[in-house]
Amino acid sequence: MSEAVVGTRIEREDGWGKVMGETHFPADVNRPGELYGAVLRSPHAHAHIRSVNVRAAAALPGVAGVFTAENVPHNAHGVLFRDQQVLVSERVRMVGDPIAAVVAETEKVARDAIARIEVDYQILPGLFDPEEAMKPDAPALHPDSHGSSNILYHLPIRRGDVQAGWAKADVVVEQEYRTQMLDHAFLQPEAVVAYVDERGHLVVKVATQYAHYDRGEIAHALGLKYSQVRVKTMAVGGAFGGREDISLQIIAGLMAWKTGKPVKMENTRTESFLSHSKRHPMRLYYKTGATREGKLVALEAKIIGDAGAYSSWSPNVLRKAAVHATGPYEIPNVQIDSYAVLTNNPYTGAMRAFGAAQPVLAYESQMDLLAEALGLSPLEMRLRNIFQVGSVTATGQMLTSSVGMTKCLQALTPYLATKGDAS
Amino acid sequence: MNIELRVNEQDFRLVVEPDERLLDVLRERLGLIGTKEGCGEGECGACTILMDGKAVNSCLVLAAQAVGHELMTIEGVGDRLHPHPLQKSFVELGAVQCGFCTPGMILSAKALLDRNLQPSEEEIKEAMSGNLCRCTGYDKIVKAVQRAAEEVAR
Ligand code: FES
Ligand code: FES
């Protein structure tokens, strides 16, 4: 790549199509003779399904097919663990879990049919607090996939000797921080068009972040060979991590494969919110110690991330949170424990920064509180601890090059002196 | 029901359902897929079109209500050989990322520039306040509208 591009403005090559309104997102694709699919989703967060009665839906004129768990050859998908069902068979674990799907001549008929499906739910008490869900006597949400505990993942990180660190600390700040659940709210709601092409291959057109994974999951769920499935990525209307998991790909593919007709599906905004992953809410318990000279000497951090109903990327996200738990500061004695915990909340997965964003609230607030306690400026507190070439991180990585933090903070100093007044 | 619509200076005779949204008629019956649906309830502005020069959410208008009005969608704003100054400035200043909000943004901006060639930053933000963008952070969109206003004024 030419270095001349750095510092210059490059026109996106897809920009012109977008400003002209020519660009095709999946909802903009139509196939002759296409049918329309819709999904029935659970209004309950935790329930046992006693029965699903689809007779009235199937009898509605214009309905071409009704699908439930028993129609899915291999009813499981997931980026790390296949712990999520394409259509739920017995146990609902979150609001929005898909129970049944209908394919019909029009969207209106498909949605009318969905409303006629009767599901007999036995509502179960939900686990909504990850710290409750962690307790050994909490009911296990995924006994088959994840065993008797709801703790999906635990990463301990140890460096030095925290007891020795506390002995050296002149000030100690202890605080609990909480971050909230967030939705990506990408502007383009999920949509899919699936059809069987002239070679007998299943083609799925979708806005995805992860086409090769989608391909594997569709093939697996439908019992097809990898080579029988093609995933075509259309224009993606924002994603921010929220399109890394399967949304409608398998359901649309299944219905196209079984009916032999092109099938289009579009989420409403409400369905979009109900069905895709969220950012992990985290609870961060921080205890940080520093000497009178403003040098950090010890950190104990416990981070609990709410994985929601399915694992998605939770282990990786909580790993990243743990690895970033000290912030860009050198701390010789560290004890970090990071957990991902299954609950009946919406499932959480990838979202911009992938777990590195939440700990910032904790470690930077701690720095401000320590600075205040020591009578130092927040800037000075950071300059005295920030990573340098030669620093060793909590995970034991020696930083050998490209550590520009001090320079960066120095460049910001005049701005900070204005107390945030950029003018 | 039978209706006539005038879209991008062309007349169309159509048979539509009485409860059919203008958005669906444009997209499904006329194939004008540049108009997008992001929410279906007047929140996001992705479905913005011009009706007699004013920006409206086509998801909140019935097709039958558009009879007798002059409609413009993104397809009528410009083409690759003759781009509107807004289309140029959006590309050149990086105001387009995923592009899903872009047609609606450009039409809201066009409604503004067609009546005010020297909008202040506040006026631009006000005129675009019904259009959500999740990618850009809006800054470049405001700059692109300012740049286009200068070009149109010239
Ligand atoms: S789709 Fe019309 S305002 Fe969102
Ligand atoms: S560019 Fe993606 S929503 Fe605006």
C-alpha cells in the first residue's frame, strides 16, 4: 500500500452508489415468485414450552409452510458454542427467542398466521441478576451445553503479590462501578433473501459481518454440505458487532430449501431489538492502591459481565475486559477475576471495543479519585503511571515499541489547562 | 383503488390498497429502493422523501394521500453524470458510511437548501433533526451540507 494515503482524504468507492440511492441492502433485493417469512418470538424470558399448535396458522389461505423446532435438521448455532436454537424446542431462555416461523405469499399473511400460533408456556422464574445467577444453588440455565453452573467463563489474571502491594500503599480507593446494556441500533434492520439457484445451491443474501461463519452455520443446521451453501454479503447498514451472530439467515434458508421458493424476511425495528445481541452490562469492583508519590502499587478487580441467555462472544469479551482492566497503567501487583455469567436477559455479544470499553469507567474513575486523595492533578497522576516502552502489562507482556501515551498526554496538556474549553 | 402519482417528474397510474403506505408503493411497486425503512414509525428519517419540496417521512404517509402532490425520491435528485452538490459533498467529505441514512439525509438537506441558501449550523442541525445516523457522528454530514450550500450559492 502506498504511504501517500496516510493523512489524505480517500473517497469510498461505494459512496457514489449510496448517495444516488442505487446501493442494494438485503431488503432491496426481490426475486420473482418470492414468499415472505415471519417469526413468532417468545414474550417470556424463561419458560418451558409444553406445546405449539400451528393448525390455525397452517390453514390460513396463502400460507406455504409453518416451521417449528422439529423441522430443523440440526437445531443449534453459535459463534463459540452451539448453545442457541434456530427454533426453540423446549426451553425459552430470553424474551425474543424464536419459537416458530411461517412462510406465506405476502408479509401480511405471514404475520397474520404468526398471530394464530398457540404456544402453551409454563412460565419459569427468571434469573436476571448475574450475581444471583453465579451462586452455586442457582438453577442452571444450560445444563446440556454448559453444565451445572451459570458461570460460562472465568479468567484470573495474577501479577506480583497484591498483599505486598497493599502494604506499600499510602492511599487505597475502593469502588463499585456498573455499566448498562446497550443496543447497537444499526439503522438497517436485519433482512435476508434466500433462494435455491440454478445449480441447486442455497443462496442467502444478507447484511452480515461474518459471511464465512454464516455459511457454516446454515449448512450445519440444514444438514447440507458447505459447498451447497453460498452467502452473499449485501450492503451492510451499520453493524457495530451486532451482525456477528446468526439472525434470520438459517430460518430463511430453511424455508427456501423446504419450499423451493425464494424467501424474503425483514425484521421490524422491534424484532431487531428483540433478537440481536447487546453490549455486556458489567459490574466492576475495583480496589486500587498508590504511594504518596502517586505510583500505583496494587489493583484488585472483579468484573462480572452479564452474558444473557446465550454465550455468543461472551468469553472473548470478558477476556478482553480482563486484559484491559489496569488501563494503560503499570501496576506491579495485580489480581483480576473476570466472569461471564448466563442469565435470562437478552444475550450479549460483540459491540464496538468488544469488552475494552466498560473497564475504562472503572480504572479512569479510580485514577481521578486517587489523584484527588493525593492532591495531584489528574494529568500528573496518569503521567506517573502510564505505559512506557519497557513496561510490563498485567498479563506479562513487555511493551517494546510504539507506546505513544506520554507524548499523547503531553500534547493534550494545553487543552486540559483550559478545563475542556476547546475554543 | 386506482391512483395517479407524480414521482421524480414522471406520472404513474397505479392500483394500490387503501391502507398502503407511500413508502411501500415507492419501493415495491415503483422499484425506487433508494428510499429506506429503518423504523416504520416516523423516528429515523431513512424513508424521507420530498412532497411539494417539503421533507416528509414516507412511512407515515398513505399512498392515496400523495395524490396531486409533486414527489421526489433520491433517484430524482441527481445521477452519476450530474450529481447534485449535496451528493458530491457527501461523498467528498466522508459523510457517507454505511449509507442507509444517506438518501433521507440528502433529501432533508435538499428541502433546506431549496429555501435557504445560507443556513447557519443551527439551522442545518434543526432541518436534519428528524434523520438519525448511527455511523458518522453527524459532524461530517453538517459539513457536507455547508459545503453544498456554498456550491449551490455560487
Ligand atoms: S422508516 Fe420512516 S421514519 Fe423510520
Ligand atoms: S451512514 Fe450509517 S446510518 Fe448514517
